Amino acid sequence: MTEFAISAHGLGKRYRIGQVESGFVRLRRRVGRLGPQESLWALDDVTFDVAEGDAFAVIGRNGAGKSTLLKVLSRITEPTAGFADVRGRIGALLEVGTGFHPELTGRENVYLNASLLGMTTHEVDRRFERIVAFSGVERHINTPVKWYSSGMYIRLAFAVAAHLDPEILVIDEVLAVGDLEFQKRCLDRMSEVVREGRTVIFVSHNMNVVRRLCRNGMLLDGGRVLTTGAVNDVIGTYLSSIEPDEGGRRQWAPHERPGDETFSLAEIRVTDEDDEPRTTFFTSKPIYVTLEFDVEELNPALNVAIELAGGDGTVGFFTSFRDMPEGSAPELLRGRNAFRCQIPPGLLNAGRYAINVRAGLHGVRWVAFEDAVLHFDTIADHGESLFLTGAMRPGLVAPALQWHAVEPAPAGERALSAS
Amino acid sequence: MAIVGTVERVDSPISTRRIQPSTGFLAIDLQELWRYRELLYRMLWRDIKGRYKQTFLGPIWVILKPLVSMILMAAVFGGLAGFKSGTNTPYPLFLFAGMLIWNYFSSAFGGAAGSILSNSGLMTKVYFPRLYAPLATVVSPLVDLALAMTITFGLFGWFGTWPNWHIVFLPVFVLLALVVGMGIGIWIAGAMVRFRDIGFMLPYAIQLAMYASPVLYPVSRLPKPYSDLIALNPMTSVLDGFRWALIAAPAPNVGVLAVSAAVGIVILVGGLFNFRRVERTIVDHV
């Protein structure tokens, strides 16, 4: 039998609904003039085990009970029912800057924060150099943090938390902060923690990160456990459980449509093979982008295109329906047109993409030039070797290309090209 | 052929904790408080440094406040209303000593009462022994008290009286003031989260309580039933004892002192149990 780090049985947490009601109403309720408040089970009969050394993901949409579960496990609040056995200290990676005091210096805040997380001065002393080096604020460590930039603040806060040594580390969406470079370092540090054999409980909306860091996971919905198991299966269940209309589609009201009488954009959607609009896709499957637009006045110079851009706006590629050879390109009609473009499997990298709509009269003017009308995320799962290394590939695309061994060029030619 | 060996599993010192709804009376987890002891020190430092942030005169304010209010009060109550200390202690000195410890009590009490609210940002994000929030807020104003006490030496010179050996007992009564402030404060701390109105009531309550405590007048000046009843006020023992120790005021009535001190301790012990009950889920109401 493997040792468990956390073993929860029938864990439940009830909240009273309507906690924003005024103190007066609550007083009357206390006195008994009003009936009991309605309640809601934020966690309902949650049972799961996390093995020691596992990297365990808790996923689900907003309000599924993920944060409540973390709060109960880290003893911020008590459960209403059930129990959980926790082996060892649980350290929560604090929301950035929690417990930082603006008047205290970076150094003082490191110690304050660490003691909040249950570390002793002695433990911090041993790690202090590493913490400071990780954060990159060496020069300002004796400056009150109120003079810090928000980036420095975040980095220092994360550095403290990342160098904690609890047996179980709980992480809730912290990677959403900081610049890309720092996020990458955080991720690397997380992978390191996992490799060290520490138990990690990870809550995130970012399926790429979840997939990269975690081995097992649990899907929560409405406070209940939908499924537990290998992280890929859990993510799959999660993605297929997302209601199609939750995203992946944008429509414009008639008077707000980009364009004019030659092209007027009505709707754009990104869909999977089953024609369901989605916000998250696997890169091993094709992704379809569909534009619906009205044409009142047919203009042969009209070109309709999209750009696919990365999260930072860098354009990955531009594609238009006129790229198709003469004859097989879709034909523009008066009235409603719906053009679909397929982004082939195995092309995109993992990450967030934005779609820019570009419609124009060739050589005359742009008709619609709309940036980032729709976003979607991808989970890279094409290619066996591609995404197993842990680190993310650079670049907006990550095609698995052909590599072959060929005959080396004759020596004479090599010398020639070197000169 | 494989050589099969058994690896002895060394029992690690990692302990298992069961997280579950708690029931019944809950004792204070002293072990845990000890484990987190450094947190108290860090929180104190945070409070103290935060208090004097970017003030030029910093500590001067702490000294000026009781001094100015003492002068005003002495003029109104001592001068106009003709209040006396009841002994040969000069009334302004009597008043100042009383206000010193009363000011400490009121910041300790106010701080402890608001400690959950003021630390709610932390409490909703991380677990730590909740008791340290009120404890830090009652300990940090001790610095103010110590600073303000320096001025009493000026007053001693002015009035030509000096403390005697009683002063070694001063810490006892300061501690008693802490007990009372913390005791009442933590009774209110939980309720204050749920009923914010209490926050508005507190300043008035403290003001009223001052008149119901022997700050402006000595117990000996009270008519008969009241001079006994005031023993139920835990601050009576604090004020009487503090004056006895600091300015060598005459010894208070031992019965009154004992009853009053006992009331203070009972309030604290009850408050601790109540706090334990409340702290378990208080963040749900923040």
C-alpha cells in the first residue's frame, strides 16, 4: 500500500447563502424573527486520496468548489462534514503579496511571510540567499516594499513561497502573474518541487500547466467529485463537460458589426470536429474558425482573412480564402456567407491565441480590421516527444517536422562554403 | 538471479492531522502556538514599525497625547469640578497615571476586538494560529505605554514625589491590563466580523467605560454601594494597582482588588474558549 499524503472521506462544507445581508437582518435572524437562511454545499461528499509524492490537480470551472477544498485542506476554515487525514505540513502558496507589509523592507517581509507559512528563522536563514537570488531583487532587499514595482513585489512573494519546505504544497492559480520569463521560472521551480518527490496539490484553469505538472487529478463540479484518475483522462472529461455555449463564439448586434455594405461581420466561432464552439482545444485535432458575414454589395476585390496571434499579439500567420486555388475557393454571395478555415492538427503550440479579423478591398482600403475578436487556448498533445520535456517550446507554432540523416557533403565542398 | 532485500521503512516524524468538524469545548493548542512563536514576534514588529511609519516626530505623538489630555482633564475635573486624588498624591499625577494605563487598555482592547477584521486578508489566505492576531495587537501598544511613561519622571520632578519599591510590581498590573483588554477584546472580535455595527459602537463604549472606571476619581470617593460594586469592573484592580506601583499611591482595598482581578481573568479564560469556537469558521463570514 502506498502511503497517502491526503485521504479525504465525505468531506463537506456548507455555506449560508446571502452573506451580504445587513447586520440588522442577521441580528433578526439570530433573535429568531426570520427563518433559517438557505444554505449551499460548496463541497459535497468529496472523497479522494492523494499518494505521497504525487502531483495532483484539482480542476473544474469557477464555483466548482476547488478553492473551498483548498481552504479546508489548508485549515483556513473547518469542514462541515466528513474528514481528511493529512500527513505532514501543508503549505499554501500564498496569493501574491499576502502578508506583505508595505512599510517593512524586503528582508523583513521575507521573514514575516515565511513565519506565516510556518517556517522558522533558522529555516529561512539557510534559504535566504536562494530566495533573494530567485526573486532578482538583491539590490533592493533592504528597501521598504512599498517602493517596489509590482513585478518586484510579485517575484519576491513567489520566491518565498517557492522555497518553502512543507511536505505538501498547495498551489492555487499563482502562475497567472508576472512576466513570461518569470512564469517560466515559476513553472520550472514547480517541476523541480514535483521531481523532488514533494506532494503537490495544484489548482489551475490552465490545462497546459496542469498537464505538464500533474500526474493525477480530480474533476469537481458543483462541489462534487465527477472523476478522479490520470490527469489526461480528467482533463478530457473536463473539456467535454464544458458547455459548448460557454465561449468560442462571438456575435455582433446589427448596428455594431464591423465592416460596411461590402462586408459586415456578424459572427465568428472556433469549433472542434463536432462543430461545437470551444475555448480550449487539443493540438492533435483540427480547429475550425468560421466567419459569418453579410454582403449587400458584391465587390470582386473583397478579401476576407484572419490572423492568428499569440497571447502577446505577435502574429503567427495570416490566411485568406483567396489562398485557395482558383476554382476551389468559396464563392462570395449576396446576403449571408459562412466561410470556414481549418487550422490543421499538429501545427499550434501550447498557449493562448487570439484571432484578428482582416477584411479589405484589395489595394483600396480595409473594411474590417479587428484585433483579438476571439481567444482560445490550446493544449499541446501532438507528437510523442514534443511536450514531454516539461518546458514549453518557444514560438507560436510547434509543428513536428521531418528529420532525416543524409549523406555528409564531400569535404571539398565544405571547405569552399566555409571560406 | 535477483537479490531481494527488504528495506526497513523508517518511521518518519511526519505526523498525521485529521481535519474534521470540531465539537465541544476546545482547548488552546499550546504546542502549535509554540511552534509558530516566531510569527508573534514578526507580527509585533510589523505592527510597531507600521505604527510609526514616516512620522517625523514618531514616538513624540505617543507622549503628547496623554500629556495633553491629562492637562485638559486636570484643568476641567481637578480645577473646575474640584476632583481630588483622595490622598496626598497631586491630582494631575493621579490622573496621568490613570490615563496612561487606561490608554493602553483602550488600544489593547480596541485592537483585539478588531483583530480578526484587520487581519482578514491574511486569515482568508493562510492558516496560522488565529490567537496571534489579537495577541499581537495587545502586546504592541506596550511600546507606546513605555514611551509615554517616560514623561511621568518629568512629572515626578515637577511635583517633587518619587516612586518607591512598589514599582517592582508595575509589570504585574500592566499584565493585568493586557489580560483585561485581551479578554474583553476577543469576546467581541468574532461578533464584530458578523455585526459591523459594533465597530461604530466601540469608541462610545470605551468612553463610557472610562467614566465607570476609577480613572478620574479614586474608589474611596465613591458612596457606599458603588465603592463595592466597582469591584466587578476588572479595570478597577488595574488602575488601583498601577497607581499603587507607579506613583506610590496608597494601597487599594484588597477585597476590591482581588474580586476585580478575578473578574478580569475569568473574562479572559472565557474569551479564549469562545475564541477557539469562533475562529474555526470565522473566515466564512469575513
